[in-house]
Amino acid sequence: MRPQAGRRFRGLGQTLRDCGLKEHEEGGIYSTMTNGNDLRLEVGVRRWGAWVGVIEVQYRS
């Protein structure tokens, strides 16, 4: 992994944790409930080489 992608990946994870999302044990997946309702937010972060990808999903639990 290129150093810049690694720093961005770690920084994004920290930002998600700072926003109250909890990291799952398998890593790269963060989730939380939104605004006290039954909506759930899940964010997946992946890295490969110089690339960092993010997928955001909202669904009713």
C-alpha cells in the first residue's frame, strides 16, 4: 500500500469513529443508528494499492 493511501485510510477510520460510528471486529465496517429512529447507517471502507473506496448504506433495522 502506498503511504498516502494508508494515511487517508487511517484518517477516514478515525473520522468515522469521531462521528460516533462503531467499528466492527472484521475491520473496515462502521455502523450506528441514526437520530434515535430505526434507520441504521453502515459505512464500508476498503483499500487497495493507492485507492481508498467508501460505500455508505442506510436501511431500516
